[in-house]
Amino acid sequence: MKTVETIKELRANIKQAKRKGKKIGFVPTMGFLHEGHLSLMRKARLETDVVVASIFVNPTQFGPNEDFEAYPRDMQRDALMTEECGVDYLFTPSVEEIYPENYVTYVDVEGDITRQLCGKNRPGHFRGVTTVVSKLLNIVTPDYAYFGKKDAQQVAVIDKMVRDLNIDVGIVPCPIIRDHDGLALSSRNTYLSSEQRKEAKILSQSLFEAEKLIYQRKLDSKKIKEFLIDRISSAKNAIIDYVEIVNGKNLNQVNEISGGVLIALAVKFGKTRLIDNIGVEL
Ligand code: AMP
């Protein structure tokens, strides 16, 4: 595996691989890797010839009171893990490499898709995500880019951006990888105290219970939301940001559950904001 810090060097390597007819797979991350990230890299390894992973903690997607500075980082450990997954190029640009002085261009996906769910309480978050992902896609020019369904809204927004801007890449959504008790793996789980960590399993547990209720034809979304809020509130440190049931495709709110829906939630334990979701197909 080669670690590359500059856009110029990465582009030269990718051009060479493309000249040989190689298919490029790309996995963008913010590092502090776990099995969730690695599952994307392994899938890319299976499906493409040259795998590029990036580690870049993107300042533009963090709000002023969010955890950009504190976000966990461990480049040495991450490099070992990516190498074990068979990644060919690990791209680790500096903030100045991605946002040089006088940088002024942003990509904004408008409409409800970015305004609701995580967009409500994190203004500007998706603008930061779509800006950095479009830049990374322009730099790497992959055939396929791999994203986790853990960030279901992010995948939907990126998919929309790629279609609207005619970016020539296949977006591959990948399953959520969970810990032994069901908690979705996240770099932010390291912030949790041991008490909060124990309580946090209520998120996936309540989602799985809600899924069961839907399969038992309990289709009133208001009632399912009430059930979820009730279950999650049983954890004494949990502060609910949102619990929503939306159409799985356009993320619009649904009243009566039918077809494919996404149950998505964001809950704070102390200062740590966790997200999780489940797709339910009727
Ligand atoms: P992040 O480093 O949090 O920006 O995540 C980088 C990529 O890994 C995104 O596409 C995430 O959706 C994905 N990812 C993070 N956690 C998980 C998980 N538990 N399961 C699957 N994919 C994940």
C-alpha cells in the first residue's frame, strides 16, 4: 500500500492504473477506522482492481460547536488496518491541500432531502459533505464509490448529487456493521462512558423491535414513533434529537407505513450524538 498526501501524486498513480484498464474503487472516510469502514474497503477490494481509501477529517461538515478538533485520530493504526484490507492507495491530504487559501466553492444539494433528519439540527453539515465528496470524486475519478447505510441520509444525498451533476461514478450503499450488542459501529462510540455505552444499545434494540411491529402490520407511523421514543427514553442518559419514519427513496415523511421505509434516529448520550437507522420493506 502506498500512502499519498498530495492530489498531484494520487492523480498520477490513478492515471497510470486507468491507462492499464483498471477499475478504481474508492472509500472515503474520516479515519479512526473500525469494522464498518473496513467492510467497505473489503467490498471495494472484491469488486474493483485498484482500491483507494481516503482519510480526511473534513472541517466544512462540522458546525462551530461540534467536535472537529476533538474528533478521534490515529493515522498509524488506520494505515495498518487499510493495508490489511488490501487497499492500494491511502490518500491522507492536509486541510490546506483540500481547502487552499481563498477557497470559495461549495456544492449544495437543496430541498427536503438535506433539510430534514440530520439536516435540521446540523445546518451546513450536508453542504460540507457534498463539497468534500464531490472534490474527492473529482480527484480520484473512481468507477465505484462505497458508502455505509449507517449514514443513510448521506448516501441518499450523495446519490442525488451524483445524478444531478452527472458525475460518472457508481454509488454502492453497504450494510451497517454492528457491535456484539447491536450498537452500530462509529468512531464516535469511543466518546461514550461505560454507562452510556451500555445504555446506547437501546437504539438498535428499539429499531429492531419497531421493525417487528411493522411486520405485524402495525402501520401507523405516529404510533411506531411513540413506541420508539418511549423505549429510548427508558435509558436515563438518552436525549432524543429526532426519531423519524420516512420514505426509503426520497426521505419524505410517511403517515401510513407502506412499501419501503427508513426508520432513522439521532440520540445524544451526554455530548455524544449517535445515529442509527433500519430500512423496512413491506
Ligand atoms: P466516517 O469515517 O464516519 O465519515 O465514515 C466513512 C464511511 O464509513 C461512510 O460511508 C460511513 O457510512 C461508513 N460507515 C461508518 N460506520 C459504519 C458502520 N457501522 N457500518 C457500515 N458503514 C459504516
